[in-house]
Amino acid sequence: MKNIEAPRGRLCFITGEFPPMRGGVGDYTRELGIALTHLGYEVHVITHVRAHTADQDERVASHLHVHPIIPRWDSSALHLLIHAIRKIRPRIVHIQYQTAAYHMHPTINIFPWLLKRGMPNLSTAITYHDLREPYLFPKAGPLRRWITYFPARQVRWVIATNREDEALLRSKGIAAVRIPIGPNVHPVPVSAEEVQDWRRELGIPDRAATIGYFGFLNRSKGALELVRAVALLRERGQDVHLIMLGDPLGASDPTNQAYLEEVKQAVTNLGLDTRIHWTGFLDDRGLSLGFAACDVIALPYRDGASLRRGTLQAALVHGAAIVSTRPRVSEVGADLKEAILTVEPQDPLALAQGIAALLNDPERARRLRERARALSHTFTWDKIAQRHAEVYEQ
């Protein structure tokens, strides 16, 4: 760790996951933390013991102070958190909140309340990466909703990553600031020859069209609908292959394994075993090769396309021709509308038609690629960090 001068003081993130654990919130925390060090903050990260410091990459090791001290996100974590914060003595504590990253346990939800009473001079913030409710016990619906919003009422600053969550928080009387997320991957220049070789290594014929999917196999992301859409395209005589880019499981959501098995069973039942290619985990270079190898990227989120999705951000920054699902009204902006082709969610036929529309119209796909790159330039980490600094310095 470099001896970093910190004219703006010491900042401490709390996150349920952090690299080398695989998950979008951990990647987001890494990128935001590094960007904030460039603005003069000394950034510490308290996280799970699985984020071994010995496995951190050079960028993390040279910018951030990582404290992987939490073995379980239950009540036993409270003492460890309090002890660590007293030792670090930060000016600001900022919780990165996604309930799956904390194993659906509500301990982190009450932690801001404890800080407020035990360290009243400490400034606190929370970023809601989603508003999924933690598990408490059967039929605890109203209490689960209450505990989800409880930490927002205990902190100084509340941050939402998208319009929809911002509006929902405000409907609960919570003044939220919207700061979008950025891409968690870094595009690497690759040559056409390298891309062609990469395709051939996967066993994809030169003339075949390729569809790409990126992200964990979570039910909310619609991979099962995509597999069925590929089957429909094959029935119509389209020579297509589907590349499943990256690690299919991730570190946080245990339901991903069951959904992965469901998707693989569907692949076999539909006779697509030779048409679906699983890459496993890819580094930045591997992802750049993968995105470049795909004619179309399909991201059929069941709840609609949203800029809070790191997988969508990754496709945008790689300048992909993207087919996704229609965003909710409160979420969609004109810039996102123009950068992706949208279809109805949970509809394999509509998804197949959208993919075919881009495969059969290269000029339309080219225009989407240009707009995707242009949109991604508005969500750079230096801009996101600057917006956070403005909030912190209010």
C-alpha cells in the first residue's frame, strides 16, 4: 500500500463482497474507491474474509486499504465492524447495500442506527444497489419492507443508482441522491485475428452468427428465455451460436446454482449442447475478446433494462449491439432508448425476433454500437467519483 496523502480525509466503505470475490457490488466498490483516491481521499474497505488481501490485484493493493475481517454477515459482525471503525477512525462510513451480498441477513440494516448512537459525530452514507428485501422469517412481509428502508433513515446521505429506486425511496419520504454506476470492466484493444482465433477455440464456425450473454445466471436476468429464443432461431434456420461470457455463479446469491442447472437442462432438452458455449471466468482481455466475437449481446432482464445493471454497463462500454427488455417507464431515458433495441420481457419469441432484426440488418447494429459507446462515456468513474465527493462535502 502506498502512503497516500489524503487532504479530504479518510473514507471507509463497508461491502458484503469485494474482489477477488466475484460480484458486481464488490467490483463497483473497487472502481469507486480507486477513483476517490485520485480526488484526495484515503479509502478503506471492510469486507468478508474471502476477499483475501494476498489475492488483490496491483491496482487495489496500490490504492486501497482492504480489511477482510467479517466471517459471517450476522449479529457476530457488529462487534467486528465497530472495532474496525474505531481503529480506522474514518471521517465517513459508506455502506454499499445489496441484501444478497450480505446473505439476505438484516444485521447490516441496523448497523447505521448503532453508529448514529455510538459515534454521533461520524458522517454516514448508504448506496442502495437494489431494494430487494432481506429474509427474516415466514410471513414477515411488512417487517421486511420496514427493515429495508430503516438504514436510510439513520444516515446523512442516501444514494440511489437509478431513477426507479430514487423515486421509490422518495415515495417513502427519504431524500435520495441519484448517482449512476459505471462499468466494472476495462476494455482492452484486440485485433480481428485474435477475435477469430478466440471463436475457433470455442468451436464456432467462421460463418455462424454469434449471440453473447454476460452476467451471473440469476433468474432475474432471463437466461432461460434467451436459451429458448436461440432454439426458436434455430427452428427458423438461423445459424446461431450462444456464448455465455464469464462466471455463471458469482459469490453472493446461492440461488444462482439451482438456476444454472435449470438453464443447462433446458439447453439439453432443446438440443442446443453444441450451440451453447460456456467460457467461465474471464479477465478484462478475455471479456474484450468475447464482446468483440459476438454479433449481438442479449440481456433479457425480467424487470427491464436498467443502468443499475453492471452487465449492461459492460456491454455499453464495449460498444456492443444490444438487445434487452423494455425498461420500466420511470427508468428509461432517451439516451438509453437510442442505445439498445428493446423487446417485451419474459417473451422468448419477441427476444428471438429482436436478435434476428439486428443479425439481418448490419447497418442498424452498427448504429447501436456507436450509440452504446457514446452513452458509456457519460458514466466514467472519474465523473462518478466527483459526484460522490460533491455529496460528501455538502
